[in-house]
Amino acid sequence: MGVLRILTFAIGLAMVPQGIDAVQDDEPLGKVTYDRWCSECHGLDGDGNGSAAGYMLPRPRDFTLALYNIRTTASGELPTDDDLLRAINMGAPGTAMPPWEDVLTDEEKGALVQYIKTFSRFFSPDEIPVPLDLGSPTGVSDEVIAEGRRQYEAIECWKCHGDQGRGDGESAPTLMDDTGFPIVATDLTENWFFNGGADVEDIYRALRTGLDGSPMPNFSDVLNAGVITDEELWAMAHYVRSLAPEDVPGISEVVQAKLLIEESAEVATSVGDEAWDEIEGTYIPLVGQIIVKPRWFDPRVDGVWVKAMHNGDDISVMVSWSDPNNSPDPLWSDWQSQVTTIMEPQEAPYDETGAKPDQLVVQFPMQMPEGMERPYFLKGDNRRPVYLWQWTSDRMMALEGEARGVGTESFPADGQDVGVEAIHQDGQWRVLFTRPLMTSDENDLDFVTGEAIPISFFVWDGDNGESGNRGSLSSWYFLILEEPISTKVYVAPPIAMLIAGALGFLMVRRVQKREMEALEVKKTI
């Protein structure tokens, strides 16, 4: 996800102190590179306690422990130089660690690999780590994926990752890394956030090596013990790969609302309606709200999928996203307490008045703007207010409202035109809004077909300590309601063909008549 990586990288650069260019000419290149680009997160001593570390979860790696998630070596073994270089190049998707492949020179990266190793006494020039022989991937088929699913269940991967792989297993609320910080179970349906790569070979490697420093074990031991075969482990890798889209979702600026052309067709009012299967979803990335205090650097929701349809009278918009639980959930109370305690910045006290629900707000302009002008994406302002649809998991109803800036949201109890259905299942929320395209309320936005209507999203995970300004948000996108195809498209071509045919017939008859007249003239001569 290029946009997310750019945003993360920009945040990281903003944390680098000015004046750091003043380095000593006689310092090793690895130290110069590390101090300039890495120390603010990982610390000058490599212990993971840089000045920016408190804003991050998971925390930056502690190089003194020499525990590395992504390796080609066996569990408990040190990584190879190529492993460290790969991590530098790729970064750690889904975390604050950006990719450095196009930022640092090959010389700087090579020197950085050697310098990082100096932080730990476990590295020795006399001992060169040896990668595992991982072999080649097996072929994939429906039968192979089905076998992978059986192994997924047998080895109890679901206890952490959940039945459908969205990180909602029964153990998920209790997971901790080796340094005592809470850690999420990977959402296997979003492989673009996999550390170390998203291909089936990368998944198999992670299964064989484990992710040292995390609760993720290695399966080389059970493989060597004969509990599972290599073919079965490859099958499980294929199954995990099948849980995510075949291609990484591209970033589209437009959400298309499909027009239902069947006569008297009704828009879907249920998230389970089969009509949704015919509509392609648009993926919209989200980031933490880090502009208005209190800021939030640990958003749980990193993206939403959006589908929409209309029938010329009503519109239906479905928003779905991964969320391991329906907040508030007592099983996640300890998680929430830890997150709100350790996350910086502590710019305002957390609201302790009660458990927090999950929330979704869909934002539109109050009135259609001219040209490309749009309201300020953080709830508008006095000059350009915004129109809101709000849903919360504790209320299970939708409210329409408006805002003229952060903290000015108002949702009147009467005159509501928006309906909603919401279901949490298998670690996923699906929230469906419905509304007439036109309403009698002058404060409601009219949905006109063919117009590019600005739309954006705010999401909160209550059990991740999110409420108020602490949550996820998107920038502005566009919702376009598909227009009816004019009858001219169907009528004009046949009429044109008839006219062309008639003209052709007349021309042929005229030519034939002239030829006959010419023959008559010849006969009389």
C-alpha cells in the first residue's frame, strides 16, 4: 500500500530532529546512517527506546536482544546479513517502520547492517548464520487449499488468528510480545501488511522459522517430529494466502454506486443480500488522527471496503472492516487498559465514564461544492459544514447530523431519514446505510446521479481505547451514482441503420435507373 507507506514515512521523517546533519567526518558510515535515520525510534544505543518509541505499537525493535521476526534461519538463530538487508529494504508494513530501499544507498544499507549487529553481543564474526533449506512451493488447487484449511484447524491457528483469519481468535486479547507489550494477531485477510512479504513462499518461510520475539511459533519442530508433512505445511501456506485478495487492492478515488436497472428493484437493506456479491468493493485506507489533540498513533482499523447501489429513488452504502470484537467486550478490557496506559502522547486524559463502543461516521459536504473544492476533511468548518451519518455498536441505529469543525458534531433525534443494519461476524463489521436520494430536509445532501459527491470515513475501535479524536480516518474520496442509460443509446442506432439503409436503397435505385436510361439511348442510336 504505497499511500500508507508514504504517510508512515512522512511521519517518521517529521520525528527526525533538525540539525542532525552535523556528523563527524571520521565516524563510520553505519553509525552516521543509523544516528540520522534510525535512532529516533530504535534509540542511540539500539535498545528500542528512542524518543519516538512511545508513539508506536508494536514498539521499535530492541537490537540488543538480537530477536528478529523475519529470518531465513531457524527459530532462536541469528538472522543472516541478507535477512537484515531485506528488513531494511521492505520495512515492516502495518507498523511505523518504513521501507528504506529507495532512500538509502546500497553502501549505506550495507554499512547499516554491520552497525546494527554491534548492538548485540550475540553476533560474532566467527559464526555465520546458515539459512534453512526451504525447498520449492508445491502446486496449488482447491484440494490443496482444503487440506491447508484442515491443517489450520488441526494445529489450532484459529486460536489466535480466528476462524476466518481476521485476528479474532480466543487468545487474541491476551497476546504479548517477549518484551511485555500487547501485540495483535495478524489479520490474514490483509496480506499487504504481512512483515517479510505476502507471497506463499514468504508465508511458508514464516511458518518454518516462526516470528521470534512474538507468540508466533515455528513449525519446523513439528515437521521434523513427523507430526506434519512438508506438503501439508505448504498446503497451509497456500490456504493462508487464499484468505487475502489475489491482488493488493489498488487505491481508487471513486466509489461507484451501481444502478439497479430491473423494474421495481429495491436497494439492499441487509448486509447479507446476494446483490452485494455482484458489486466490486473499493478499498479505502485509513490512518490515525494525528492533527488535532489528543492525537492517536495506534489505530486498530487501517482500511475499509465500501460498496454502494441505488435504484433512482434510494441509495444503499455498505462499509466493512476487520475488527476482532464487538466493543465493548469484557474479554478485551485488559487490552484496552494496557494500550491507553502505554501509548503516547498523553495529551488528554482518557474518558473513563464507561466502556466505549465501535463507531463509524460517513462524511459528506452539507452542500455540493463547486469544482474540486471540498470542506476541511476534519469535520468541516463554519464556511463549509459537513453532513454526517453516524452508527455506534451500542445503539445499533443510524443518526444524521452535521458539523462545523471537530467537537461541533450534532445529531438531532428527530427528522432522521437514514436506516441502518450492522452485523459483527468472524472478526468483521459490516454496516449498511440506506437513505432516499432526496429528502424534505434542507440540511440533507441530495444525491444526484452522475455527480462526484465527496465522501470520507471515520472509524473507532472502542476496545482499542478509541473515542473522540482518537481513531482512524480517511481523506476525501468521491461517490458517483451510476446514471441510467438514455433510451437514445438503444433507439438511435436502429433508426440510424434504417435511415442509412433507406438512403442506400434509393441511391442504388437511382443508379439502376440511370443505367437503364443509358441502355435505351444506345438502342435508339
